[in-house]
Amino acid sequence: MIVIKGNNIPEGSILQVGISIGVFDGLHCGHRLILNKLVEVCKDLNCPSLVITMHPDPVKILSPEVSFTVLTPTPRKVAYLKEMGIDYCFILELDREILSLSALEFLEEFMLKKFSPRIVVVGEDFRFGRNQEGDVHFLHEMSLKFGFQVHVVPLYTLGGRKVSSSIIREYLAAGKIQEAKSLLGKAPEISGKVVPGEGRGKTLGYPTANLVPDFEFYIKTGVYAGRINLGSELRPALLYVGTAPTFGGKVLR
């Protein structure tokens, strides 16, 4: 997979592609339904698949004061997209100027001029542009004008409820890991840097590590069963999320 960074890529540098667009935070079951369909239709049309994803999440720009869990940091998201068979990933660096574009302006600037899509694959609830004014009906209208196809993927529901990144964040904040896992299609992941601790693990008789997450990750404090990735090996582990109040800790880690 080829990763494209930077918003000023030459117009028409990658032509006649199939496109899906979204933040795709978590790459949950609903996202995967859309992206698998993108790969499928691109094979049928014999054209490359391209995913336009955004960094940071629009919420981080529009509401910076809101505590916000990033389910999948960009490097991990890129790795997942590669595993799914996507040919190109365009990481769109968001700012307030881009978020203020109308749906038509965004479509012309970041899809039509740069990539000249053959088909656009989106979910049923897809919205884009200023005030989320663009939807699937708008895309269908524009497809007739500009000559591309649109494929709309039905909503993915579980237990009668639409699967969304917001619901997954709610589950994690409540400590409902199994519920979050069922929507993600995989166990939640935390990555970060191992930092020196107080050395208390040496007295416990088994190895410990103090991990500082490399992205904002809000999960209910507690002890969880998990696995730790040691290079090419996964091992069972206990994960503690909290401040270690027994030892006078104040920083969540």
C-alpha cells in the first residue's frame, strides 16, 4: 500500500480510483464492511482502491476542550488498511479551513481534482462538508454531474443498535471491554512507551512494565485481562489502568 501524506499532492497524480472517505477511528465492524466492499468493487472495475482518512479527528479541532479517546492512532490505522488490501491511503491533514469547506468545495478539491474517482463507496449515514451538509443523496446528484458511480453500504447494526466509534468509546469509559470488542471485531489495543517505575515489580516475582500511552485513551480504571506483544510473541498479561493510589500515585497510566 502507498501512503500519501500532505494535502498539496499534484492534481491528477492518481486517476480513476475507487474511493472511501472517513476518519475510520477504530476500524470497527461497520468500517470494515465499507472497506471490504471498496476492495471488492475495485477488483470488479479493475481499478485501484484509495482511502481518504483524516488526522486529527474533527472533534479535536472543533471541540478541543472535550476529552476524547482515539481508538486507533494513525500509524496503526494505516497498518490495518494495508492488511485489508487497500492500494492507497491519503492522510488528509485537517484544519479549520478545510472543515469550513462546503460539501461541493470539498468534493471538488480533495476528490475530483486529485483523483478523478470511478466509484465512491460510503456508508448509509455518510456526511461531509461544512455542517455535514453533504450526504449520500448529494453524492448521487454529483455523480450524475461529474460521471462517477456511488455505492452505498447499509448500516451495520448489532442488537438493533448502529455500530459507531462513539458507542465504542462509551463502552470503554464504562469498562465494558467485551461489548467494545464485539463492535470492534477485535480486542481494544493500547500502545505506548515503557518508562521507569518505582521498582516495586521486582518484589512481586513476575515482570511488570509501566506504559505511557502514545495517544489519548480513556478507559475505566481497573484491572483487565489482556495480552502483551513482545515483538513477534503474544503473552497473557494483567493490565492495570489507574493512578496506583495505594502507593500515592496521582498520574493516570
